[in-house]
Amino acid sequence: MVRNPPSLRLRQNALQSSRKEHRKESHKKITNTQPKKTEQDTGGLVYPGGDTAFKALLSARFCAAIWSHISDCDETYNYWEPMHYLVFGKGLQTWEYSPEYGLRSYTYLLVHATPAYIYHKLLQPNPLLIFYFTRCLLGLICSFAEVYFYKAVCREFGVHVGRLCLAFQLFSAGMFISSTAFLPSSWAMYAFAAACAAWWKQKYPLAIFMIALGSLLGWPFAALLGVPIAFDMVFLKKLYKDFIQWSAISAVVILGPMIAIDSSYFGNIVIAPWNIIKYNVLGGAGPELYGTEPFSFYIINGFLNFNIIWIFAIFCPIALLLSYFLVPAKNKSTLTLPHVLSISPLFLWLAVFLFQPHKEERFLFPIYPMICLCAAITVDILQKLWFRVLCFLKTQPVKMLRLSHGPHYLDSTLFIMIGTIVISALLGVSRIFALYRNYHAPLDLMMELNRFPAEGKLNTNNPVNVCFGKDWYRYPSSFFLPSSNWNVRFIQSEFKGILPAPYSEFENGTTIIHKHFNDKNQEEVSLYFDINKCHFLLDLDLNKETELEPIYSKKTDKWTIVKSLPFLNAEKSSTVFRAFYVPFLSDMYVKYGNFSLLQTHKLSRLK
């Protein structure tokens, strides 16, 4: 056998190398002339990038932080007041924070109180600034969760659905109200939005952890939203070990410190998430003590907060069904999960909460981002169906629905997208403006109190009592009081339920069990304050009075009006025009009472 000489072998190797290099260069030229393919082909659509979306969301959330009123007294008394106590050593305590019941978590409060305390110690600002500082932090957290949600929606459902969803998030009154509310249901909303994004990206450990964070640290009932994720992992992906492992890790990491911190504050072993489930579900006194609402409550409330977005969201399953039969298969698939599974948390939540007797607006907060997504999916399907109708009328082939070749379905249906965004945005802004105009007076009047020490009108070393009667539930929190020498007090009114009481001034104030608390919402007369000792009084005049609820502003022999602001008189106003502000027309059909800040004639003694 004759071997090739070394010189020949070298020439052959060099030739082969040259050919390989030539093929590589040719391949580079070909690939450089072709558009890059991504997991979700944008089809040339223009949509906001992550940075742009974040800036828009943050701007909207900061607006909410500044202009949104407190719509739920539970936010004031169960969160702002205990946080004020943690920061300043003074605040109001509700029965839920009594060691006897332990329904609320101090760990959740500390997450918010820690940055507020640092801000207080470093700069010594007015307490009012700490209130808005905390709200802005909540807006920042919400923006991070929302932009993560938005980017995942673009990846999973397409950039057109993503940009529709973003527009709905930006302008809806529901997101405006919930985004900066100091409530566990808002916390659960942040966590669920992040969990969905992680789920769609198949980052299952993060999805499990965010569900645990929203339900254990926030609101335990939010665990219901994790059922579809668990179903996907356990039954579809067969990730039994991962599900159990990360569920256990999340529980230990979150619940372990919670039990230690809460038990330290309450003075006994307390598992707050378990206590609230036991009270509401497992034979406790139950939430029905605090009022029930009809089945239609959430339907109406959903429309008020999301207008046509809510309607589109509710009809999303029907739209998907029509899409299944009428839209080509290539254009109705998502990247990783079926549509039905992805949107199931919304309808699972509604199926449970629609039939609960006790209904409150905040109970729907966790699913607000999902409402925006389902509405966006419906609008996208409507555009595709309309395009199909046009194709049929023009006897054009259905293949024109393709994104890569031929006319794009958005070319002929852009008016549906623009019309939906414009109408929903106008209605959303109208609702937001109506809320500010109708209900913001208590916050503005409480701000007025800060003028007295600032202008030297009061001796700040003396205690000052600010009183509320029938309007006790409109009190925005002790952060609106100028200093710790000021106190909020409650005078007797027609309200016969239990009211909050000041925390004990002892160092172990959170561990003391008081006799004036009960879990039956029974009136405790010892909590009422003598009106003759009040220095300021906030009272709403709706031209109705009783023996216990007189119109104090008319008692000019005892009180002087410092400032009055309009506040909605719902009984004498049009239902539509009080819900949505319409220039010129609202002034004709909406009636207001006077919410007044009153000053006692005895106030001069404090100077």
C-alpha cells in the first residue's frame, strides 16, 4: 500500500481548510441577509420596549400615589395605623392585632415600615411625607411586577396582545386604585403578576415562590391563584419533585421568619395566615358580620373600575371558542401553554368569590392584571374575526391571516384596537377624576391641620385632639397629623360596631390583651371620647341629622369652620354622573355636601 507523501497531505489539508472557511463565510453572508427569528415573531409590529413600558407604568403609579384617596377603612386601621405605631410608637390598634386573635401579620407591616423608619431617622420629615414616600415605594414595586408581566405577555401571547394589555393597565381606574393601596390584596396582586410571568417563561421555582410570597406574607386566599400553576407542574409536566421541593422551600423561607417575628410581637406563637383562614372559613365568627353584598356587586364594581375592559375580559372564553373554530390554527397558539390554562386563574377566582356573601372591592385586586390580559386577548380575537369576515366578503383566501406573508390582519382592523384603547382610556380617566373630585376631601382637610404648628398657631408641646363621629371610616391615618402630640379620637354616633383603640404606651404594647376588643363587631362604649375635649372635628354635612349626629358646623357657638370642601352626596346624585365625570353634565346631575374641618372656640388656650 502506497502512502501519500507528507507534502501532499499538507496540501490536501490546506485545501479542505480553505473550503471550510469559504462555506462559513458564505453561510454568514446568507444569515446576515435574513431577519433574525425570535421565540415570538413580532411581524414588524411597533410596541413599547421594557424600558418605555416601565417609565409609563411608573408615571401612572406615582400619579396614583399622589392623587388616589383611601377607599377602604381597612387600609387605614389595619395597616397605616399599626405601621405608624411601628415608626413613631403611637397609633390605633384593631381587634385583629390583639394577641387573643392574631389575624394580621407584623412581618407584612415591617416590610413597609422599615424603609419608612429609615427615612424618618435620616431626614426627620413631616409624617405626611412618610405616607406619600411609602405609597411611591408601593408604586415602584407594582411597576416592576407589571413590566415583568407585560414582557412575559408579549412573549407568550404576542406583542399585539401585550401592547393592548399595557394600555389597559395604564388607564384603568382599577389599577389606579389598587397599585398603591397598602393592602395585602394589592401585595397579592404584585406577586401574582410576577408569578404569571415566571410561569409563562417556565421558571417554575420563581412562580411557586411568588405565589407563596403573595399568599403567606400577603393574603392567604391568594393561594387559590396558584392552582393552575400547580396543575401544570404536577399533571401536565409531571414535575412532582420540583413542585414539592420548591413549595416546601418557599414555605420555610417565608413562613419561618413570619412565625418568629409575629410571635415576638404578639407574645405567643402566632401563625397569622392560618388564623385568618380559621376565622373566615373554619368556624370563626366570619366576615358576614361586616356586611354582605348581592351577587351583582362584583359585576357592577368590575365595570366601574375597568369599563369595557371588564366586558371583554368576561367574554374571553367565548372569544376563544369562536377563535378555535373560525381562526386558522397557526394564529391562535401561544408559546408554551394553552390559552384556557393561562387565563384560568381569573375565572377560578370569580367562581369562588362571586358566591361569597361578604364582598369588597379589594377582594378582586389580585386578578386585576389578568383582567387586562383577558380583555386584550378578546380584542385581538375580534380583530382576527373581523379580518376573516373581510376576507370572506372579498373572496380572498384565509391564508392572508398569516403574519409573515401577505396583508397583516391588523392592516384592516387597526380601528378596533385604537377605538377600544381610546374609549377605555377616556372612561378610565373619567372614573379616576370622579373619584378624586368626589372623595378626596378628607385627605385635603387633614393636610390643613399641618398649617397650625407650621404657622405657629398652636403650642406643639400640648396634646391636641382631632375628632371624628359618623365619618370615622374616612379618617386617612395618623400620618396626616403634624406630630405625635396630636391624637385622633372618636365621638359617639349612630354607628354601633367596634372601633379601633390607641395602642398601649408601654413597650410591650403589642402583647397586651385588652378587654375592649371582641371579634363579634360589638359596640364598646368605653372607646368613645368626650366631645368637649375635642380641639378639631371633621364632619360631613349632608343636610341630615339625628340626636347623635347633629350638623356640628351649624353650632357656631362652639365651633368655627376652618375649611370646607365638597364631598359627594350619593343619595341626591345621578348614578352615572357620580360614577364617571363628564364635563358640564356632572355639575348638573351631581350634588355635594360640605365636609368641614371645625375648630373649637377653646383652641386659643393651647397657644
